[in-house]
Amino acid sequence: MSTPVIGVTMSHSVNKVEMPTQVILEAYLEALRNAGCIPLLIPSGISEEQTREILIRVDGLLLTGGGDIAPQLFQGDQHAAVYDVYPQRDTLEIGLVRAAVDERIPFLAICRGAQVVNVAMGGTLYTHIDDQLAGALDHHGAETRDFSKPVHDVHITLGSRLHEVLGLAELKVNSLHHQGIKRLGQGLVAVASAPDSLIEAVEVPDNPFGVAVQWHPEWMQQDAPQRALFQALADACE
Ligand code: MN
């Protein structure tokens, strides 16, 4: 069995002398390496058609967290809190998701990644949960900079792929997002929710492993169920 090569999407940033860069947080790479995978970074800036060529060269995908998706891509409400919109990243990731769904390529999507999966499949987002979801919990972890700290519970749907991988029906998760899934995209199944009813995970049933979570398992690698998500991605690639 060969080592799974996982394509990893990146964030835009600037370096110390204000030059544009694309970056990846080490936590994602470490979680993949610990699951026996080789991470292969996929920078933004290629066309939606070219993403299909990328997928010939990788065994699976990790769609990472980051800034917001352009609201016009899902007819979303403009909001002053929308930040770090990079159209090139949206183009890359939406293309990757559609191709991965069509070609049944395993993927794990995290936070922004889960939102990208939903938008790619025609769903919509709350562009600022606090102002748009009545009774919303604190999902943005405002009181802590400890990303590994559990913020709220999620209820996992019995019989889902996520449930099978985690081995749990309830899980405490971190939460570092201000947007979330509003209307579910086509072909997706909601498989976890927060106590305020916000969707916290979705999956593509007809895929060896097509799972998207709104929390950040890469920051909770101290917990075996969170490590199991990365392991399940690796196993699905073989
Ligand atoms: Mn949350």
C-alpha cells in the first residue's frame, strides 16, 4: 500500500514586508502526517478546469479553514463582519469540491471548508450567525484564544459515516466560525448539529469518505475521535 497523498488548500496572507503569500497552518499538516499521509499544498490561482488535473495527482483532499466566501456566490446577505474574501481561493476550492463529488474522491473539509462544500453544491450560508440565527450560541470562541478548548456540544446523526468514524453520538467541539450553513446544498446530508440547531457537519453519502465539519479537529488532536477523522480520510484513500 502506498502512502496517501492529500492535496491541501491554503490561505492568503502577507509576510513581514507586506508581500502577498499563501500559507498553511502547521496543525493541518501535523494531523495529516500523524495519520500517515503526505500533505501536498495546492495554491489558489488555477482555473476551475485545471482543478480536475490536480485531482489525478492526489489521493484525497483536505479543505482547510480561513476567511469568508464571497457572499455573491450564494446570494448571501452582505455584512460588515465578512472578512478575507479571496475570489481565487473560492474558485479553486469550489472546483475541487465539485470534482471530488463527481469523481468520488475522498475529502475532509474543515470550518470554511465545510462552508465551501455547501456553497459548491448550491447551498447558502449565514454571513454572520450572531445577527441572522435567532438564539445562536457563541460559535466564534470570543472568550478564548485556546483553539483546542471545547466550546459547545454537537449531536451526531446515528448511522452516518461521521458517527461510524467518531464512535459517538455527542461530542464537545471547539468553534471558531462566525458563518455557518443556512440552506443545505444538493446531494449533501446534514449529520451533526449544535444545540441551537446550526448544522455542524455534512457528508456526501456516495463517496468513500466525503465529510465536512464546522469545528477544527486539527486543534483537538489530543482527543482520539478527532484524530480518527484524519485516519478515516487516510484509510479511504487506499
Ligand atoms: Mn460551532
